[in-house]
Amino acid sequence: MRPIDKRFFRDNFLGLSLTLVGVLCLVLSGVSYLNHRQLGRFALASGGGLDGADIEMLERQNKAYERIADVVTPAVVSIQSTSVVKVQQSPFSMDPFFRQFFGDMLPQFNVPRQYREHALGSGVIVSPEGYILTNNHVIKNASSIDILLSDKRTFKAKVVGADPQTDVAVLKVNAKDLPTANFGDSNSLHVGDTVMAFGNPFNLSFTVTRGTVSALGRSDYHIEDIQNFIQTDAAINPGNSGGPLVDVRGQVVGINTAILSGNSGPGGEGGSIGIGFAIPVNMAKHVMEEIINNGKVSHGYLGVLPAPVDENFAKEFHAPDTAGALVQDVTAGGPADKAGLNNGDMVRKLNGQAISDDAQLRAMVTEMNPGTLVTLDILRDGKPMTVRVTLGERPTNLAAQGGPRGTSPGPAEGTLKGIEVQSLTPSIREQLQLPENVEGVVITQLEPNSPAAQTGLQPGDVIESINRQPVRNVIEFNRLAAQAKGRTLLRVNRQGQGQYIIINPSGDDGGDDNQ
């Protein structure tokens, strides 16, 4: 190899210089690229979460909820019931086009068809031998019932019995040593208590939601014949029906049964808006025991129509406060009638336990067995009395049916203006299915803006008395209605049941007009 001397550098200075500049540029570009890569990187946040005594308390609370879910979930079941529905009507029978051509020959197309209808619900195992509590509407008319446990085991279930009046049903699977949930005491619940709802909403198996007890003794929505619901804002959705409502001790305090909702779920099913209802477990337990031990359900029956006591009723019937239940109507020949209870009595205690309202009285009576002797502490025109009643058996259908209405003139002024009435006739009595002991005038028409209409009176109601004065015909009604200038107490019979109604026109506080 030829040695490189000074002459080489002199002769090639320009080329070497350009080469050196190029190398330096490459080095600088590499450094810039590396710096750019480093500047483009980012660092993830690091460090621990919050701490302190308050955070530790929340962590302990979360662990408690997790523990409740772990204990209860194995006892929750998913229920799928199948019923066979027979359709007798031909799809052509209501079509005018086919009727035009086939006429009377159309019935030959009326061949019965069948299809299977599926219902999804929930339940809770309450006995190691396989007894399951759920809702009657989940398994009503079912020909086949499939049970799925959280551990993926499946069983066929049979219906032991059901009570449509409370919407409670008892199922049985052929198994032993099943996981169970323990009963709590629904009477110990308070508004604001934390509860957890378990079930299978929208077929999302074994879901748990948490909320509070929003109210107790709800009975305003005509969901079932016997109503005393726990209201909760724990999310309850279609598919939750029959699942347990559980307290913070992991005990079942209710059976989820209904919701108020909009059409927000898949397929248009109503979803939760934070208002759900559960059957108190004390009532459900009583029904279950009756079904298992006796093969049927018998509820206690007092034979009265109870109502809440507001300030007007308390003042009218000389009660010191609004606690208790007002006896709106006593069923003729019923247990209360035989014991001497009267319309207008206020029940304050049952067997020594204070009665807060009509829902509590109704619930306590229906949870007792027929033949039970109970002691009622009552107020009669403000005077305390004690009445002992032997409960009867609640009839399966207490509601009377209404009927057509007639027409008649009515008062033109006063508190009862805008009411048109007619005297009761045998025909009207039969149409309204009223007992023979009911006397009065039937409302045939109401002006919408009249005080009576705004208070809740309606056509078909029978006015039996005005300010405790009996009304037997239109003449007596007109005379007494003309005297009604302020707060007015009416005795009204609606569909066979009597009740008191106070009409307070124009916000009048009533004064002492009717004392």
C-alpha cells in the first residue's frame, strides 16, 4: 500500500474537506434524531392512591359488600319458565277481505295453533332441600321451569304452590345440600337503610345492585291485591322479579317484584328509573310456610276498609294526631262488625304494637292466620276503647264491580255544587252490586272544576251521609247540600265499600263549621 504524504492532502484538500463536512452532517443528524426520539417519549403517572383513616373505612365498606355478594350469590337462581299458548283465532278471521269472500265458511280456518312463550325471572334458595322463593308472575301457567345456579348447575323445578294475592310462589328442585340465603326481619327495616338487589336483569345472569330503602308500606300502585311494598332505588329491571333484596347482614328482607319505568331496555322493556318494589320477606315467609305446610294460603281478615289519617280526618274524628288507620267501612257480618267496630273508628294499636297507617294495619292482619284473636286499641270520637276481634279468612276477591249510571238534577251552589245525583233504585243497586244496607244517592255527573271532582269523587259513587246526617233520597241530599258552605264530611260508598271524604273548597281550613 502506498503511504499517504503531505502532497496527497494538498492535492485532495477540497475532496477531503467535503467528505469531512458530510460526515459531520451525518453525525449531527443522528444526534438530532436521537434527541427528537427522547423528546417524543412520555412518562406514565406513578405513585400510590389516597390513604388515611377515611379511605380505609371505605375500603372496609367495599370488602363488606363483596362479602355479602360472595355469600348470597350462590343461593340466587335464574328461572326460565316455558308455557304453551293456544291461539284459537284464525289470522284471517278479523280481515274484512277474507270475510267478504268466505262469509260463514270462515270458521273452518279456525284451527288451534300453539306456540311456546318464555319468561325470565329470578329466585332465591331458602332451604338446603331445594325450596325456592320467587314471584307468581314469573311461573304463572308454566309447563316447564328450568333453574340455573351460579355454579352452572341446572335443575328442573316443580311448583309447590303460589299465591296470586301477594305474587309469591314456591318452587322445589330435587337436590340436597344446596346453598341458601337466610331470612331477615322486614319489620326492622328503616328508610335510608342500605340494601342490595340480586337477580338476572335482561338475562344478565347473577347481577348485584346496591341502593337504599326509599320508603316502606307502599300500597298506591295496585300491583297486587295485598300490597305493603318496600320501595328501593337499588336498580331492579325485567328479569330481577323473584330475586332477593338483602340487607347489610346478608339476610333476605324482600322479594323483588315490580318497578316503575319507561321503555328503556332492550326490545322496549321498561328499565329502572330508581323506583323498585319488593314484597316484605315476613309476608313472603308466611305465604311460603302456608303453602308448604297446608297446601294453600289463608290470610287473616278483619273485615274493614282502612284509610290513612290526614289532618282533616284527625280533626273531624277528634284524634290527637295522624297516627293509626281510619275505619272507612265495616263489612256487614264480618269479624270487625261482630266485634263491634264502627265506621269512623281509628285503630291505633294491634296487639300492643302501634299502627302508623292503614298499610301497616293491612299487612299485619294479612300476615296472621284466620282464627287468631287480636286486640285493637281504637279511638271512637276521641275516646280510647279496646276491641277484641277473632280474624276471619280473607276472601280471594274483595272488589265489587261497578255498573251503569243514571242522571238527575243537583245543587247549583255551595260546597257540593256541580254534583248531579239520583236516588238509589233496585235496578241501580243491582247494577252497582251494592249490599242491601247501603242507602244514599248515586252521583251521575260531576262538573270537572267542582270542589267534589277535584277532591276525587266520581260518577257511580253513592253518597250515604253529609256531615254525619244520613242521605236516603234526592230531597234529603239537596237539603243537606244547601247547608254545606265550608268544610264538608261525606260518607261515600264506592263499588261496595264505604269511605269518608272531606271536601275543603278554596283551601278553606274548615273552621268549626261541622263540630
